[in-house]
Amino acid sequence: MTGDDYVTEADRTLEETYEEPMDLATYVDRIFENPTIASHASKYLLEAIEAAGTRTVVEEGEEKERYRFFDDPHNDGEHAILGNTEVLNGFVDDLRSIAAGRAKDEKIIWFEGPTATGKSELKRCLVNGLREYSKTPEGRRYTVEWNVTTAEADDRGLSYGTGDPTATDDQHWYESPVQTHPLSVFPQDVRERLLEDLNAELDDHVPVQVDAELDPFSREAYDFLEERYRREGEEELFSAITDDAHLRVKNYVVDVGQGVGVLHSEDEGRPKERLVGSWMHGMLQELDSRGRKNPQAFSYDGVLSQGNGVLTIVEDAAQHADLLQKLLNVPDEQSVKLDKGIGMDVDSQLLIISNPDLEAQLNQHSDRNGMDPLKALKRRLDKHQFGYLTNLSLECELIRRELTNETSVWEAESYDELEERIREPVSVTIRDQDGETHAREFAPHAIEAAALYAVVTRLDEENLPNGLDLVDKALIYDQGYLQEGDSRREKDDFDFDGEAHDGEHGIPVTYTRDTLAELLQAERDRHHPDLPVENVVMPRDVLNAMAEGLADAPVFSTGERSEFENRIVPVKNYLFDQQESDVIEAIMHDKRVDEETVAEYVEHVYAWETEEPLYNDRGERVEPDPLKMKLFEIEHLGRFSEGEYEGNLPRESVRNFRREKVITSLNRHAWEHRNEDFSVEDVDLTAIPVIKTVLESHDWEDVQRTFEDFDPRQWDDPPSGTQTASVKERTIETMVDLFDYSEASAELTSRHVMGQVSYRWD
């Protein structure tokens, strides 16, 4: 594309975003065609969220519908809120009640949570989502602009700020500084009838509500025009005032300062300045105030003024605790005052964000019971609590975001896809003190190690079922089930009763990020400097560094340090099991049983038990082959010995295995994947747990049985020409080609595994 092409594309984009101003009657016709463009603030925010659609996720072991709006889809996921789906769904439910006028009208929505739980991302996600939604036809947002200079040529006319009164007519148009709703121009009784007619056509349980009157700036223009035309004896007074020579309806793109007000922690000023703005005294002298302060001389730069029409956010609300009491009546009265004599109606969804320190401030008088001066404020706050992530996959995703420029949100059709993302290696390019760049590698499972340890520190042991540890709980929360050999147990099979405090405290992602960043700066690989790649960070490096850093991290209390240190052992054991599995599967990769052999075994077992007919490729009926089943069970499953058969006929233990592990699993899988007419097509045998185990899982007995001369004690430097040397060569190649290892990380991982196996090798 040329430069002109890019300019043309930008023109088209803006052309689709903005419209030419229209007269009031045209706008009214437009809202009857598309009622969403007239929505009040809470309804508009709700519609923006719902317009993005939903997707299914698993959090804390349960399937939930998640609004894609919170994935920041318009911004490629850069400010997606990971996890906390149940909290966000609760927010949307409350928003729906507020928008419909069903209770909670007076509520101020409050998001609280410890640091690094996604609260700042919530603000950015809301701003991004509303901005992009306002560019769509359904999400267009409108306000009014005024021009009174055409009422009398000699009049100084309407002005705002430092407008030039000698400018051309087109530059005498002044937009409402607080995004006032176009329907607020109508007299109240007419507006009520208009809305009644509009809502009668709505197929929506949330009616459009426009209760706000004109803002003071627009009211000044309206009153000026009304007085002028009434003196002139104009019969159609409203038509004259709202003639397109004086009033135009224009669309605007919602953004911070225009429809979204954000009060930051560092913002200062008196409460009135922070809320609605301040008087510009020099302008008061310039403008005709007719014996009082002129609303045209007001800055309208407060958080409510900027957020009027859509959303008002108070960020780090503990810094503005004094302001919260001033907001008490805004939700239910929908009004604030610029001055004693000048009020302003406000239509804005109030939302505050804070760390837990705000709650401490709110509870400082709680011992006074009914005399608590903050009781009224606390009653109006609708609390939604963000917590630390308790899903392994989400924490892996978050850590990768912190270390790289990845922003896309992980979506998967099955957990197998997520599992691959969890274990993936990560390459990061860093710059050293000499200005040279170097590639650093987090080996497979390294990010998983950091994420799992962080999640384990956030889980509550109180409701832990017997026989499970915190790693098991973390896996159940992420997968929704726990795979134990051939058996798969769903979350509902476990007793997680009792009040848990999962995600309320633990290692924050900022600590993990800083620890991993320090590991990246190591000059050479600490384990084997002769390896071809510098600084391969292994899972055990990550876990050791995270545990060692607890003592010096001021963010943790003494009790937390002790608790977190005690939780690292099961994490290390689990990560070693993962590495060990990778090495075994790489060794045995060429020895896997093909799916056809497995399918043949299952067919024979099914025919043996159910007496269903079995046919060969030529359509001839054949009997189940006892020898084939026996050989498969001994050689491939490795579960039975010759002594458990009488000739080729199975004893009771083998018969029970076939019925319980193969037939029952097959029937369950077929039932779960039945069609609407209860028929079953293309049963996926590889999805049955026992079959999946046959295809994908091996152990050291399989290795020993397959490679009789293999010796793990020779792994680091195997003698040339030995079976160990050839096995190692193929294993490293397989780990690199199929399991995403680099040569260095494959070498380090396999050495670590073989070092542990050597002690128990017989």
C-alpha cells in the first residue's frame, strides 16, 4: 500500500465513525429505528457488554459463561481481565437491575481486591470497549450543540471557554460540555410520552429512561433563545428554539473526558473541583451573567461532568475517600450542584476501584454500631471482590503477558489445547550492559512451574478433600476433573464443602514477573556452561528462585513466607513428574501402539462381553480372539502376567478389568457423545481414559522391557555404540522435534530426570 492508500483507509474509518449533525426531529426518527442509541447510561454500558457476546470457560473447576467484552476484544486482548468471571458476571447482573430500575438504583458499584488482580485492567477494558462500541451503528452516542449568534446579528452570542466571537458562523457552534442527552431538550411531559411510545416498541425488559434535564450550559442557550423568540411573539416557540440554525444533534465517540470520567489517585483539588469542575473567574467578567454566575464560565472538567452520559470511575478510591460521601445522593437523585443556585442533572454509572485499604477506612467507626457516620455510604456501596487467579492456565497466560508482548486471549476447544500452551517454552530477548541482545529460554514447564506455585499459595487448605493435596486442587480447578491413571474423577465427585478463601492472598504476579526477569539476566547457564545455548531457565530454577526470594520481599508477612515455603515441595514433585513423562514418552515414541491395534483390541473385548457380532474387512463374521486380547493386555497394557490367564482365557481379575475399564468407559463415552436421536457416530476410542493411557503413557518398566541394555547412569556421557547412546540420540531428537524442547533444554531436562532415576534403577 502507498501513503495515499493508508490516508484513504483512515478517511473511510472516520467516515464510518462520525456522522453529519442532524436536526432534532431526524434524531427522534432515528431512535425509533434503532432505540439503543437513546439508552441511558447504565443501559448503554450493559448493551456494550452484551453486544460482544459470550464464551464458555472453566474456572475453579466449573463451566461458566463469560462476556467477551472483558477479554478486551477490540484491542486484541491487550487489557483483557483474566479470570474473575463469576465476579464480572455478578457485576453485569447488578448492572441489569440498575438499568431496569429494579432496586440497586442508589448503588455505587465497588470493585475491591489486592494488588495485581486485574482492577486496573478493568478500567482500561471498560474504556476500550465503550469507545469501540460507540463507533458501531448500534452503539452511536449523541449529544447536542448550540448556536445562538443567528438569533441576533449584533449579539455577542453563546461562548464556551475562550471561543472567538468574531469567528465565522460554523465556528459558533458549541457542544454541550457534559454530553447532555438530546431528548432532554424536550419538555418533561412531551419527553415522557415520547419514551412511553419508544419503550412500547422495545423488545427489551430494560426500558429507556431519560430523566435528566438540560445541563446548565445548554439551559443558558435554551433560555436565551426562548426569551428572544417569546419577545418576538413567535407562536411555534419550541420549533424556533430547536431550529437547526440553533440546535443540532451530533454523535461523539465515547472516551475518557467525553462520556467516561476517570478520577486518578494523583488528581487533586477541592471536592467540588474533582466532582464537576470549577468556575473560571476571568470568564465571569467577560460573559453577561444577568446578575448571577454564568454556567458558560464553568470548566466542566470534573469526573462527573466528563462521565455524564455513560460511566464515572474513581480509581484507587482510598485516595478519594473524602469524595465518596459527596457522591452519596448522585445515584438516586441524579443531580449535583455547580453552585448554590445552579444544579446539574447527571446520568452516569458510578464505579469505584480500590485496594483493601479502603474497607479499613470505611470500618474505622464500625464499633459505634448505629452511630457509625459512614453507615449511609457503606449501604450504597455494591461490592464486587477481585481475587488472585486460581486457574493454572490463566496464571500461565498472565505470566507470559508480563514477560512478552503476547496479548491474545487463550481460547481452546478442549483442555488438551490449553495443556499444550501451559507447558510451552518461552523465548525472551534481553539486552545486556554492553547493549548486545541475547536470546533467553524458559524451558518447557518453566512458566508452568511459576504459575502452579503461585496458584498453590492462593488456595485454601480448609476445604481440601481427604487424599488430595493443593496441587490436585489446582488441577481440578483448571481442568474440572482429576485424572488418576485410568480413572477420571470430576470436580463434583469431590467434597469441596465449607467456606474457602481461595484467591484472597498468595504470591502476586508482579513478584513472579520480577523473579523471572532476574533469572533472565544470568550471564551463562549455571548448570552446564558447555551447552550450546546461554541461560536456559529450568523449572527447578524458577521454583528455587521464587522460594529464596520470599525472605527479602517486603510484600509478604512472616507468616506468609513460612506458609508459602512449605507449599513448594508438592509443586516440585509434580513438575518433575511432568518432565519425567516427557522423557519417557520421547524414549518410547517409536514404540507406541498404533490406533488400529487399539481399536482392534477394543472391538474384540466388546464382542467378547456383549456377544455383538464382529466382522472382518471382507464382511465375514469372526469370533473374538482370546490370544490377541491376551497379548495386548500383557505387552501393551503391561497390567497382567501369564499367571492371570488359563491358557488364553482370562481369570477374574482380567475379566473385571475388561468390563469396568474398557466396556464401561466405552459405554459412558458413547452416551456422553450421543446425537439428539440417541445414535452414536464415529466413537473416538482414543478419548476413553484407559485407551488414552495405552496410546500416550508409558513407564520405566516399559523402557526396561523394550531396551534391555539401557542404563540411565550412563546418560550424561554414554559410551559410543551402546544402546544407551542410541536411545539418548533419538530421545533428544524427539524432544526437540515433537515436544518443543531446544537441544539445550532437552539435554538439561533429560539429565535431571535420569539423575533421579539412576538411584532406583534395577
